[in-house]
Amino acid sequence: MRRLIPNRLPLLPPALLAAACVVASLLLLPATPVTAQNKTDVPPPPPVTSEEKAQNQQKQQELDKVAEAVDNLDKPLYSAFIERYVLDELKQLRIDMAAQKVSLTENIVDRQLSAADKAITYATDTITYFFYLIAGFSSLLVIMGWTSIRDVKEKVHTLANQEISKLVEQYEARLRSIEEQLSEKTQHIENNRDEIELTREIHSLWLRAGREQTPTGKIAVYDQILNLRQDDGEALTYKADAVLELDEPQWAINLCLQALQIDGENGNAYYQLACAYAYLEQWEESINYLKEALAISPAYRDEALEDPAFNALYTRKEFAQLMGIQPEQPKPKDAD
């Protein structure tokens, strides 16, 4: 058993080996007598707690297990055949790597030699073809009758000047077209800018008209809008509405007819015509124009029901059918 321990100690795990050394040191430690003087000099040991006792017992059990494992070893943990196999494998791996390195070096050298050979061949062929080209070009010059390089130079210059002149003319034409397009774009931008300024000014006038409380003030603002833009049908119809507030139905009719000449689908113009003819007590014309306005936009029905200009039409069957209401009965003359 003692002969096996020295051979197997290097093969033990480090933790097991350390535990075995601790057990051996504890067993070989001599007992030293304690004199009375030492007893007096050394302070008494601190009391041992139950947790420390449990830990010491656990450590002692572990040491006993380690000692038992050391005593039960009866054969080596490995054989010499395995070590020899590993060494042979390492040796073969080194031999294979050295052979692969040699093979790789040979391949690189072969490729470098092949690339150098191809480069030399390409350079030789290029020089040969260049000389062939010079010889062919010289023969062509002799056949065409150009006996000197000066003639060739002059001809080349003449052809180059002709081609350059053509290119210059093409680019000049392109530049002229670009300038024309730029001028058109600039003019278009200027027109848009003027239109934006005009629209902004008209928008401010519309806001001003909305703040006006009197029909006369509204008509003055609408006149300013029409001075800036004469074909503004909306301004004409809103002016007609203000004119009706001044009890001028004929003037309002003229304004609405002008608006319809500008835009035949202006529903507000038809509605103002219906109101104007209602002021003139021309009921059929009023109902017809109201039909046109409702055909364009049914939203005028609610406005017509609240408009005092159509109060006299509630007794008429056509107006009641158009509005979707029941016709009212006329009041008796002596009913107050």
C-alpha cells in the first residue's frame, strides 16, 4: 500500500492532495507539554459555539473520507499505454503540420512563378502587338499618300476642329434652350408671387368684410375686392346679398347675373336671385332659382327656411314641396 501512494500522489486532484497533506501533518504533529508558566501566559481559549462544533465535525468527516480514499487506492489512475498513445498522436500531428507547411510553401512559390510568367508573357505580347500596330499604321499612311507626319498632324487638327465646332454649336443650342426655360420659370415664379400677394390682400379684405356691420361698409369692401379681381363671382354674390339689405333687388339681380356669367354653377348666385325675385314678389321666378340653388347644394334648404325673404312663399304649394313642409293656410283679412 505504501509503495502505491508515492506513484499515485501526482495523479490525485489538487483538493484531495491538499486534504491528505493536512491529515498527515495532523497525525505527525508531536504533543508538546504545556508548563504552568505557559498556562499562565496564554489566555484561555474562547468558548466554542455549536455552529463551530458542527463545522469542525464536518471538516473531520471530510478528512476521514480523504484518508479512507487514500487507503483504498489499489491501482494507478492511468496506464503507460495511454500516455504513449497521446505522445504518438502529438508527434504525428507535428509531422502533419510540418508537411502541410511545406506543401503550402510550394503552392505559394508555384503561384508566384506562374504570375511572373504570365506578366512577362503579357508584356512581351503587348510590345509585339504595338510594333505590329505601328507597322500597319505606317503602311496605311503610305497607301493613302501621306508621306509625312506633318500631313497627318494637319489632317488630325482639321478633323478635331470640325468636331469641336459641332460640339460647341450643340452646347450653345442647349444653353439657349436652358436660358429660355429659366426665363419662363422665372416669369412663372414672378406671376405666382404676384398672385400670392393678390390673394393675401383679397383674403384680408374678406376678413375685413366679415367684420363690417353695415351693408354700405360691406359693399365698399366688396368693391375693393372686385377692383383687384374683376372675375370674382363670390364677391359679386356677397355684394348682391348686401345690396338686398339696402332694398335694391334689381341691382342684386344684375350682380347675380354677372356672377353666373363667370361661373354657371355658383349656387349662391342662384340663391340671391331667388331672394331678389321674392323681394319683387315674382314668386315663380324666385321658386325656380331656388330650385337651381338646391340642385347645386341642398344646404341652402335650411338657410331658406330661416330667411325672412321667403316668408310670403310658405302659403304656396310649390315652395312647401320644395322645402318638404306643409303649406300654411292664409290668414283671413279681418283676423287680427
